[in-house]
Amino acid sequence: MNGHVAPKLPETHYLDNRIFTDAEIFEQEQEHIFAKAWQFVCHESEVEKAGDYRSARVAGKPILLVHGEDGVLRGFYNICRHRAAEVVREASGNARSFTCFYHHWNYGLDGALRAVAKPAGYEAVKLDKSELGLVPIRVEALAGLVFVCLDPAAGTLRDFLGGIVEAIEEPLGGKPLETFHFHQAVLKTNWKLWQDNNSERYHSMLHASNRTMLPWVLGQTSPMKLRIFPNGHSGYWADKGEARVNYKRGGHDDVAQDPLPGMAEGEMRVVNLFPDLMINIRSNVVRLDRMVPLAPGETLVEWRGLGVKSDSDALRAIRLRHHNLFWGPAGRNLPEDVLAVESQFRSMEAGQVRFSIVAREEDLNPTDDANIRAYYQEWGKRMGRSPASVR
Amino acid sequence: MTDRDAIADLVQRTAFLLDEERLAEWCALFDAAGTYELTAYSTEIRKWMTWWQADRETLEKTLKEVPQHVRDPARRRHVVGAPLVELSGDEAKATAQFAIFRTMPDGQSSLYLVGRYEDRLVKRGGAWLYAAHKTIADTRMLDAFTHIPL
């Protein structure tokens, strides 16, 4: 028995585990995927007022989102045009303008260079401030989700997302939502393994709470169906909202009240956008996972929880309890998922088993691997290599 | 034992029972209407967050299910400072700083979480119990998530 022999399966049905551990592939992903695709950065409620800003890293590059006085949300590289210090050093805040801490060059909320310290020193060379604003990047929002794209040649966000937006536009965009929860952690795993974890439902029995509360985890066929869209996006949900969690069986029959628009009470819906945004909706509350890959085996994951902005205290408490029950850092499910993907990476790095099998075919039931295969087809297209073979 | 000593003892016992995972005994430190809360402030969204909030009954139910979960294999050890206590008859407030260390099965230890407890206590039948036991976490980047209170 040799763990380095490829399985006798179609090449689309297995993955070479070195795509998760190889440093060169990791660097290529930054260039070919993260610097090219639309990337979720934050929810619009985090930059709601004029002067609100949010800094982040995309494809390893520091970026800044700013809500302008004219109401326009703009994006820039968070890099001073003088000597390249980061203009904003906080994760978020509200400002009238941005002054680089190093040499005090000052930028407006629109990115324009407004003033330089000791300007007389530049008179001899006639420094043109109009040419030295913060370098802009593309920003678009959809259903309250704010995305950026570092590639000027890419199509629009809506073109990139295609038909899958129909699954999120109503629940996320039907009422104003806001971020009420944020936590982050550096997982000792490859970023794609975290995306896979949310994409495949075969692991549902890992979670004690799912074994109790998801009627379809043990034995029954799920009422959900996998939905596969172009560009590597996928999700799973039921057309008439009949994929309902049995909260009563878990002793939590009061957590799913006041479902979001378009959602049935207790309904579960999952959307995974290429390359790294996961949207989990449990009837009345939303979880968003965003990733910042740091190294082949290090991934910063940001978790957000969203509720309805106009919530009463009582309703917010219900949504919060629902969210925290499964998804918070002290939730029932999240710790188990993290242990699983970190275990995978440790073993993949050791190298004795070279291939992962993604061969389930079940008429698009959620435990079918068709969405994983579609995801890696997109990965392969963008990377110009097969995910089944690293040479 | 003075009330101050009894409260200091309670604060240390709370951490000890968590570290030993004697979770039913930990729940018994709460008054019948007592609550547990785990909170942190996010500089990213500029809001206080609640990561766990439960009354005693819910805590008992949730913690009974702990053995069913796949869990962080590390052992945790609290180091809790002496509490500052404000007495007011049969009620009291206590604040204590703490750190939690995490030791992996291979013996490697690391700092897991620092923060403070802000507690409200009531005296019932001569014993001090939690009316509200609140963990305020400074650390928000955890090396592992948790199925038990912190």
C-alpha cells in the first residue's frame, strides 16, 4: 500500500495534497487568485457614516476602505505616496482626513493629497500634489457586502457572482443588517481547507449538535440541494425553505424567531463564494467567514455575525444566542471544525498520503462533492495547473 | 472566615473547578437566577460583543453535553489574582485579573487568554454565589476555541 499512488478515479475526483502545502503554489495563488478576484472585505454597516474607514489586507497588500463625505465608498492602497508607510494603522475608525504618521502627509477622504509637511522644501521641484493621491482600487457592494478587486481588467462584481446572488440578496439585502460579532484567529491550516470545510456537508456528523438537530445528518436524505454556479461559487439550500433545523430536539426551540426576509423559521442556507467568502444563514442570523492567507499552513480567518439593524434588545438577544450557540468562539460547532482542518494540514505536510478524494456523486444532495470539484476546476483554471497533480 | 475571604475563596474555586473540568460543581457556584457572560471589545467593529451568555439552567444543560464534542486536547490552567471586593450587606461586587495558560498533550505551554472577571455576588444561606459572573477577555485571537467557559 503506497499513499503516493493516485486513486483509480477520474482526475476531477481527487486532489494532490501538495496544493495545500506547497509554498510556491501559495505564492501563485496570491497573484493568480487573490489579486484578480473580487474579495469581500467587510459589511457596509462597518463603514456606515461619512469618515468611517476600515483597513485590511488583500492579496498580501494593505488596503483601505473609506466612506466619503459624498456618500461614496472608496478603496485605496493604504500606502503613503511619500515613503510608503501605512497611512492608517488602526483596523477601523472615523476620520476627517488621513495624516500619515511618519512624515505627516495629509490625504482627504477621497484619497487626494491635500497637504505635505514643510511644503517649501518641494518648491524647487514643483511637486504636483494632484498626481500623488492614494492609489485607488475598485469597490463594489451587493446586499450589504463590500468587495474590492485589485484587477482593473476584471468584470463587475455582479458579473463575477452571477446567479448565486439570488440566494443572498433577499435575506442579506431585504432589511438593513449590521455586524454585531467579530472575531478572528490564525488557523494552522491552508485557506482552501477552511473553504472546503464549509462547502462539504459530508462532515456534518462531526458535530454533536448536528447529530441532534439536523434531521438529515444521520440516515435521511437532506431536503437541500447543491447549487453550482460559474466561477467556482456554490451553495446548498431547499427551494421552499423546507431544510429546517430541529431546534426543539436540541432544547433550543426559541432561537430561530423572526427569520430574515425570504427565509423560513429554522431554515438553513449556505453560500460559498470563490475564492474565500462563506455565508451561512440560519433563518434569523448570518455568519460570514473571510480569509487572509498568511502562509501555506497559516490562515487568518475573520468571523462576523450579522443581525437586523432595527432589532429590539429582545430580538437581538435571540439572534445573538442563536449565533453563539453554533458559531462563536465558544460555540458548539466552530471549535470542532477548526480541529478538523488543522489536523488535515498537519498530516498533509507530513506527506505520507498524497491525495484527497472528492468523489461522492449523489444527485446533488449536500453530501455530493460536485461543488468541491467545481471549486477546484475554477482554481485550476485560474492557476493554469491541475489540482490533481503537482509536478 | 470573613466575607472578603469567602469571596476570594469563591473566585479561586471557580477557576480551579473549570481547570479540573468539574463543570457541575462550577455551575453550582451560581445563584438559581445567576448568569454567565463572556465578552470582549472589538476594535474592528468598534463594539462590545457577547460571545456567550447563559443562565444557570442553560449552562448546566450545555456543559452536560461537553463530553459529546470533539475538543481542544490542551489542558487549561487559570492564574487568578486576588479580587477587589466591595461589600454591601448580602451583596457584593468582585473584580479579579486572570490569565489562562494552555498546555498541549506534548507538554508545550502557551498563554491562551488574559482578562478580568467582573462579578456580582449574593449571599444565600451563608454562602456566596454568583448573581452574574462576567469574563471580559482582552485576548481576542484564540489559539483554539472553547466548549467550556473561560
